Amino acid sequence: MSAADRVYKLERENAQLGADLASLQADHTALKQQLDWFKRQLFGRKSEQRLEVDPAVQGNLLSALGVATPPPKDEPKETITYQRRKKCRDGAVNDTGLRFGEDVPREIIAVTDPAIEAIPKDQRVLIGEKITYRLAQRPGSYVILEYTRPVYKRLDDQTILTTPAPANVLDKAVVDVSFLAGMLIDKFCYHLPLYRQHQRLIQSGIQVSRSSLTVWAGRAIDLLRPLVDAQCRHVLQSRVLAMDETPIKAGRKKKGKMHQAYFWPMYGDADEMVFHYAASRAHQHVKTFLGDFKGTLLSDGYEAYAAYARHKDGVTHAQCWSHCRRGFEKAQNSEPTASNEALALIGALYRHEEIIRDRQLEGEKKLAYRTQHSEPVVRAFWGWCNDQCHRPDLLPSNPLSKALNYAMSRQTSLQVFLSDPEVPIDTNHLERGLRVIPTGKKNWLFCWTELGAERVAAIQSLLVTCKLQGVDPYTYLVDVLQRISEHPASRVIELTPRVWKTKFANNPMKSDLALASQ
């Protein structure tokens, strides 16, 4: 081989080694970025609220882009004090009946029958008593309700007369409505699994089968399903509806492995939430749950929502700026300067939304403020994105490139809030509502059956809405569980938390435990 050939061969090998090195460096950078992201998920801040930025830096950036700097907010400070309630011990029940120790507190309720009492005393004689026990619950403690029902014998015909046991929410169940409501609140509001409640009951001297707790919870939730259906119909009448999905393990896929399923929450413009359960994240579920919805659909960047809006007349798709911002936050380690510029612009949008809330602007005034202040920020943001996309040094694998592609491909949907004052800038209100699902999963981990997951969706639809409406969930459940059997089905909407708080909240039905304690 000649010297020229050897030189040519070495040049080719060097070029190939240089290309391989560049590829390895790109892979190393990408893996390092992934590792930094995982470290942040494990050890970093979870809040999306940004740390304070130097006002001078932010002001100079916004001024350079021709955007007015939002006025600073003077936040007064206040001192908050609170009282902590002492811990209390609790109690429970059993498949075959109710067993409890002598140290368990009880309330004795005397039950009489007006028809029997109307019989003259000389025509009846008291021969004994029948006693019915039911487990009840006060906030933070359990108590046994002991119903005493006199048994009489008529002297003329020797007929035995006894007062019937009081009506109960669940037939043939030894639990009071106060216990049912407390059990559901403990599990779904405070995320205390039933097996832990069962342990607490045993420690309080009351024995009950754990399966009984599961059966009672399921039967109580099934009674409430018509309310959830009515609430869902009202949510679908919203002009602006936010929708998302969150994963849940539900149903056994095979030995040692649970099936990956999803809850699909919807947030209506009357501060109501409805959770739906589906076995997958397929696009078809969006169409199934939304049905004939017409209005503005607010969502994250999942393509299923955009596809639904494209093929549905009368539906406008709006997207979330918070999800757009997350991409630039992920790019802070690799592109700190550019990411901070993007976050400063998006932060200006949120500052304007904060001013709108502080001034309580609505309707045309809110739209006018957004047009005057937020729209220039949005135009500056798109101009900045376009400039960044033309950078020759920005590789497709760079996190900033991914954030830019996410934002630019959703430009139209991200601008919907500028033309409609009722459209929020993000889906944070929905994510705050669905937080009960990931928080609960840290405690009860999964749903053993798909039926159980559907029940979780049903009860959380009501309990989360109670929180949004400012309704005490315990008072609500105690009232509704007793009222639903007598309430006309045609007016079931009256029992949803939104309507209940104006129609029944001032005079709710109480449990026997509460009546006995008066």
C-alpha cells in the first residue's frame, strides 16, 4: 500500500472515529439529562412555583422584547395560629353480628311505637325488651347504639307486640349511617385503607370481619351512583370543560401483576368534578365520556383531546400553559439562559392572571385586560421561540428543542384563553382536584377489581365536589345516604353537592347517634 493510500485510510478512520465520538457525546449528554431529571423527581422540589427571579434581570428581558413588566405585588404578612386535636382511638363490626367489649362507650335509645302506646295500659303488660345493636361513629371515635324496644302481650288475645327496629340505610347491616359516612371519609378523604381501619377497630375492642367493611363500603357507594350520573350530565353542559387522565392499577392481569388502567377526571365550569374509569388510555374513551359535549375543551398535550376536537363540530380545543412551561423547566440544566428567558415570559403571563384575580375582573373587563397585557407577552414568546428554533447549535435531542417543538405545535390551542375570558390559562384547578388519586395510591396502592375502581371514581366524584363547593363531606353523606331512598328520582340532581348545599345544608338529616347526643 502506498503512502498516499495509508494517509487516505487514516483520514477515513479518523473521520469515522470523530463521528462515533460525537454520537457517543450526544448519547452521554442525553443520558446525563435523563439522570438529572430522575434525581429531581426523587430529591428535588415538587412544586411548580418558581423561585424568586431577580426583578432587574426579568425586567431587562421583558423590556428587550417590548413587553411591559407586570407591576410588583405588595403582599401583606399575617400570623396564622391553629389548634391541634388530640388523637382518639376508634372501633368496628363483624360478618355474623356485632361484638364489643364492656369498655366500648354506648348510647341507649328508647324506641316506642305510637300505635302500641295508644293501647290502654290496662290492656297490655310489659314482658321484656328486644335489643338491637348498631355500630356508629363520632368524628374520631366509635360508639355502640343500643336500641331498646319494649315487647308487650295483650291480655285479651295474648298477642305479642313489639316496636319494629328503626329503618337503616343498608338492610340487614349492623352499622349506622354515621359509621358508613365515617368509613368512606377515612378511606377516600384521609386515604386510610380499610385494612388499617379494621386494625384500629380491633385495637378498640370491637371485632369485625375485614370483608364486611368492603361489602358495606361498596353497597353505600352503589346507592350514590345516581347522584354521580346526574352530576356528570350537568358537567357536560359546561361551556368550558377541563379533562385529564391519571393512571391506576386495577384488576389482576396475571399472577403478581396488576392491570394498568386510568381515571379520567372532568372539571365543569360550576366547580364540579366527575371521575370516570377506563381500562386503558385509548382515544375512544375521550369520545365515550364527552359524548355530545359542545364548548371549549381544556386539556394537556395528549393527542386524544386534540383528535376529538378536530372531528367534533362545536368543540374548541384549548391547551395548558403549565404543561408548556414544564418542558422549559426540564431544559434548565442543559440550556439555563434560554430556559430562564422562556420561563420569565411565561411567568409574566401568570403574573397578569394573578392581577386579574386580585382585581376580580370578569367577562369583558377580563378579556380587555388580557388583550392589553397578556397578548403582547404571547406574541413576544412566539417570536422568541422562532428565534431559538433557528439556532444552528441546537440539536433535536436537546431538551430545549423538545420544549420548543411542544409549544410551537400547539400555538393555536395555547392562545384560546386570549379570546375567551372564561377559559383558564392552565389545568391546575383540575390537577388539584385529581390529586386525591395519586395521594390515595400511596396508601391503598391499587384496586383489586375493576368494579372497585369504578366505585372509587364514583365516591371521589362526590367528595372532591364537596370540597370544591365548601360542603362538609361527613354531613353531606350522612344526609344523602338517608334521604336518597325517599327522594324522587326525577329530582336526583338536588342531591348533588352543588344543589344540596342550597337546598338541604341548612337542615340536614342527622344520624341516630347525633340525635341521641342532643
